[in-house]
Amino acid sequence: MIEKMRKTTRLWSPTDIVIDPKTGALSEPLDGFEQAVECLAGGGLMAIPTETVYGLAADATNSTAVAGIFSAKNRPSFNPLISHLPNLEAAQHYGQFNDDALRLAEAFWPGPLTIVVPKQPHSSIADLVSAGLDTIALRVPDAPLMRALSYTLDRPLAAPSANRSGRVSPTSASHVIEELDGRIDVIANLGSCSVGVESSVVFCASEQPVTLLRPGGLSSEAIEDCLGKVLLRAGSDDETPSSPGMLTSHYAPSCPVRLNAVTVNEGEALLAFGPDLPDGSEQASSILNLSVSGNDLEAAQNLFAGLRQLDSNGTSLIAVAPIPDDGLGEAINDRLRRAAAGR
């Protein structure tokens, strides 16, 4: 059952979630599920884990509920949100999929890929979700609970990361509690996220080139192999971002971050990668290795939790060892650059 935590935020720890893999519909009864659906249907805010990070979900067609997301996160309203759907058919009700978008959705959904497409004229998704743009960011996550709730509610769920705006994204329920306890209605606790960085975001509209707006949990190489062409890359946009995750400063701990550190100064915390540590590592106040073996998937899974852990130790600066840009390294380095950007 859903348990009372403190004030208005409740903790829900569902188990044995079974869904129809094609539709996303719940296949077996789930304790507390009806209460969760009622919460969202009533305009509530719920932290729900996906394979990437924990998302702060609300009914994407309810303008008041969507405004609550922005308020809880202190998120600027010009920064659009991703809408999560239970299946591709549902997504096509809200967005216009060209051949490239359809090819990507069929290949990688459910999974860590968000596709930005033109809105359908009849789309009921609130304008605040897309920040007034004529495009919409859609995803079918590899997340049974998110899919089942969207399917049962019969509405898309707008869900940015469940943290205060600009801070390190949450990959466990405890991270969400640190960030949003008392600000939201329910936190669904399903343990740690398997991917650990947000979804990759691609822009697919009309005859324009397919553009990578944000590297993420699906490697750009896999996307390019599927399409048979090279992706364009978009830079940061602090004025009118066309997708989440494009602000220059984002995913940031409270202390400064120094990138590509080949030496470590006395008192700095070290975020390491691979078997070889930078010179001066013995002077570090603390060390956390994202992956001793140099595995990019393991490093992605550990990235946000690692930043949070080092930040909580009270260090004055986090030095980050160089990380190759291959595979998920592109997404890891994107997040680290934004974490290190001046605020």
C-alpha cells in the first residue's frame, strides 16, 4: 500500500508489475495502482522511475497539473517537457511521425529515445508542455509502471526528471526524497534506474535533417545505424530550447566541477573512470570511480549518484577524469559539461 512519509508526500513501493509488452496495459492486479491512477487523474504529481532516471509525472493534458511540475521543480516555463506514452499507436495520436521518426520508434521503443515531431492538429497536450512550440517531445519508456499508468489514464504523462531545476538528476527514490519531499504527492520506489542518464532526443520534422538535440541513453551510433545517415548536432539553447536538457547549465551539484582532470589537487574530490587514476589522486578528499573497467554503460548508471555522493561529502570542487566520447560517453560528457558550466 501507499505509505505516509511526511506532510503531503507519500511513498509507494509496488512489486511484481506485469504489463502487456505491446500495449503497456497492466496484466495483473497491482496493490496501490488505483490510488496512483486517481492521484494523476486528479491533477496530482507523482515521481515515477523509468529506465533512464526518475521522472516527475503529471497528466500532460491538464494545464494546472503541468504548471505544478514547473512549480515543484522551480523550472523555467520556456523549457519544454517530454510526454510519455504506453505505445507507439498512442504517441501517433499526439505527434506526426515522418518516415525517419517511425523507423526510430519501431526500432527503439520502448527505450531511452525521445523523438521531437510536429504536433497533431487535434493534440490535447497542454501548450505549457511544449513551451508554445509547434513540435512535441514524445517517448515510450522501457518502464512498466509509467506505461501502465499512461495506458489506464488514457493520457500522456509529462515527466521531466524528478529534481529541482538545474540540479543532478535522481536515479533512486532517496534522491527524489532529498529534492522534492513535501512538494509532490507520491514517490514510486522501484529501486535504481538501469540506464542512469536521460533519454537521447532527436528532432524529426518534415524534410529537415534529423538532428540530435541531446545525447543520452541510446548511443548516437545506434541511431545513425538505424537511419543509415549521420545526425546533425544541436548546441545549447538558453533562450528557446526545442527539447529538455539543452540549457547550458544543468545537472549541476552545489560545488564546482572541473573536467578532464589529469592531475588532482589537494582536497579535491575525484570522479574517476577506468583503471588508471590521475596524478595526485592520493591527495583527493574522496574518490569515486564510475567504472574501474572503463565500461560506459556502468559509468552512465553511476554518474548522477556519484556526483551526488561526492557533493554530499562537503568538498569544495569535484575533479573529473577524462572520459572517452565513444558510445554512452557522449551523453556522460554532455551532462558533465553542463554540470561544470557557470551558473
